[in-house]
Amino acid sequence: MTEAAQLRPLFCYGLHGEGSAVLDIKLIREDPAGVERVLATRGAPVSLAPVLAVDTERRRLVTEVEELKAERNRASEAIGQAKRRGEDAQAAMARMREVSDRIKALDALVKEADARQEALLLEIPNLPHASVPVGRSADDNVEVRRWGTPRQFGFEPRQHFEIGEALGILDFDRASKIAKARFTVMWGAAAQLSRALAQLMLDLHTREHGFTEVWVPHLVNAETMTGVAMLPKFEEQMFKTVEPDAGRTLYLIPTAEVALTALHGGEILPEAELPRRYCAFTPCYRREAGTYGQDTKGMIRQHQFDKVEMVKLAAPGQSYDELEAMVRSAEAVLQRLELPYRVVTLCTGDMGFHSAKTYDLEVWLPGQAKYREISSCSNCEAYQARRLDIKYRPAGGGRVELCHTLNGSGLAVGRTLIAVLENYQEADGSITVPASDAEGWPSPVEGAGLENRNPARDRGFESLPLRHFFSTRHAAGAASSTVATPAPLGVTTSRRPWNARSVLRWPTLITAVPGRRSRTSE
């Protein structure tokens, strides 16, 4: 019998059943050895002895407090009766003053024990779902499916930073000069392409996948970070600021998941309103501590990057169907862009701290000749909801239950831009990017500012080999052949057919044309 099969009964023993789906102190009391064994599959053995020691002490203190409070209540009634009979109750009253002082001291000790227990529990990761493969590292992740076939190039494909620097649209030197390493300046067409990709993602998720777009703060407090399990575990990865007047620490969000998940902290939602589906486009800020030497060139690993994030709040019985749907939502973006990718299930040793199950989407990057992560979709079950106190009231009545929380990238915008540059590069150094002209939307190359001079290269955009940067495609309902239409700057048609409805209206934010009214201004 395999290790995974041996662990299955424990995975399912009250840990991930209906309504009780995540680690809590009751589970630790009932089967500490079993919980430790499951946690060990995550690659970092955890000793629960300190938790149990504090829990035992706390329960002893609570029992003593409750007994003393019961004694005080009985004595108060007896003292009242004695006074009504005209009897001397001074001795009993003196005893109760001692009891009250002891209760006050014990309450303080219970509060201290609560804080110590909470601090210990905050360091314990979530338990993996029964379906998660047991493994030590990314090498043990399990591929689920692939979509698309990597393009066969007639030349040696370059990496995105080589392409971007040659075109003068990605500038890493100036970014380092004004900030530090792992930042990027995007000029002209790259900035506009990034904005268009974000618009595509938001349009897909809100118009087709049932998400509500939300604008959230980029700075959050420590309570929020703790609630979503970013603190205390990952504080060294955070950028933070301290308000000099109030002495309050605020953290730059590493992902919009933080703010979106915490929106309903301390609330009880009607079951009929679940699942809730939210998405947000924000910058993400990460120190990337501990990643020295990894992906030092280009935009793969940045301190600041843009991402469209998806978050769901669901009832326990819905959450795994919603996880599969979330993965399909992320896949839809890559499919619309015709970017080859694969889906993998992360093993126990490679999952995030607060995840019960995670799928990664990895896009094909021909410059690296391998798949790289572009989205991570996770079901955290009740792990975050327990910290944030997010509950729902069952439609049929009964006691309130903890919600399940899910999150996923839909997608990382910078890595999507990387994939577009690498997959659509041409031998002459140009980029052929299929663009939407459906329903009369003008090509974004018009008025895209390509005639402006680019300080990064000290020469005009018009001299760059960008004639393929945005291309026209066939109209809705047309045959598979593309339809060439006149366009400025020598724009040509796509090298292959492009579904006219596939990209929705992703150029809508970059269609302003000098002397011509655009749809976005109507």
C-alpha cells in the first residue's frame, strides 16, 4: 500500500468533511499524532506538543475559573438570604472578595494562554485535501491536462527580455536606476499591451464567468494580513510602511486575494448568496526574500507586478466544484490568446501554506523551452474563514457555519505579456499579436503613440520592427482566412486565423485616435 493510500483515512477523518473542513484545536486534541503525520507530508514536520501543553494549561485555568464563578454565584445568593434573615454575612463576603480577586487573576492568565495558543496555531499550515498527491517538491506534482501545441519555430526563439530590449519597449536599466533590481519600465506599446491584457481578463471574468469586479485598497492592516494567513509566516516577504503620527503599520498587498478575501470578515452571509465571486486588477508587491539568483533577468520574478485576481466565498458543499470552475476561468484567458499551457495538481510538499488543494497553470515559454507558472488556483477550505470569522447561515436554518475561501490568478498580467512576446515573436524581431477589431473596434495601433520618440532607445518607434505588433483578424462569422484591411505603419494580418469573438474587447482602453472619436469616449 502506498503512503498516500495509507494516509487517506486520516485525511478524511473529520478534517475535510461537510462543515468541518480545516485544522482546529479539537482535531489536535483528538488525534495529535495523526495530524502531525499529515502535516509532515507538506515537507516541514510540525510538533504539536507545545500546542497541546498550552491547551491543557488553558483548559485547567478555564475549569478553575468556571468553578469559582459558580461558587461566587451560589455564595451571592446565600449572602443575600442571610442578610434578609438579619444574620452576619461578613465572613462569607470576605471569602467572595478573595474569590473575585482570584477570578480576575485567572481571567488574565486565560487571556495570556489564549494569545500563546493562537500564536502557535497561526504557525501551523492547512491540511491537504484527500485528493492531493503526496510528494516532496515540484518534481512530484501531477500533470492533469495540456492545451495547445507549442509552436515550431524556424529560428532560435529569444526570451522576452531580449525581445523587449531589442524593440525598446522593456527597460530594466532605468527601472533599476530609479528603484532597484527586479523592477521594469514598460514603454509605449508594451505598456498598452499590458493594459489591454488586463482588460481582456476583467472582461472575460465579469461578462462570462459571473465575477463582480472590485476596486480594493493596496495597503492593508496587520489584522487583515493575519486573517488571510500572510502573517506571521511571510512577514519578511512584505513591503510595509509605518504611519509616523499613529505608529500604525500598513502592508502593501502581495496579491488582491488579501483584500478581497477579507471583505466579509466578521460577517454572516445567507447561504442563498453563495458562492460570491469577486475579481480585482491590482499591482502586487513582494520582496522576494530568499529568491536570490532565481530569474534574475527579465520580468518573471518582480517586486512589483500586475495581476487580475479571482476570489470566491462558498459553502463547503460547493467549494470543490467552484475550484474546478475557477481553473477553467483562468484557462479561458490562455485559450483566447491561443497560448499553449498545462494544468498540474500541486503535491503536498509544494502547496502554499494556507491551501488545501492547488492547481497551477503553466504557460509555454519558447524562449526558455519549458512551461512556467502563470496562475495558481487554490481552495483554502475554512482555514482563512476561521481566522477572519467569515460564516454563512444555512438556508434550512440551524447554526452558522464557516465559509470556504478560494483564490486564483486570472492571470498574472506581466507573465501573460511575457508569453505573448515569446510565443508570437518573428524571425525579424517583430511581434505578431492578434488583436480584436470585432464590432467596429478600431485597431489599437492607431493612436497608440508609436510615432513618439522612445527615450529608452533614443530613436523613434516608427523605426522599430513593430509592424506586426497589433494585427487585424477576420470579421465575425467569416471563413478561416484572415481579411487584410488597410492599417497605418505597415500593419499586416495575423499569420494564422483568429476567432473574431475570442478576445472580446481587449483593446478598448487603447483605441483613442487623434482627430477621431473612439468608442470609449462615447
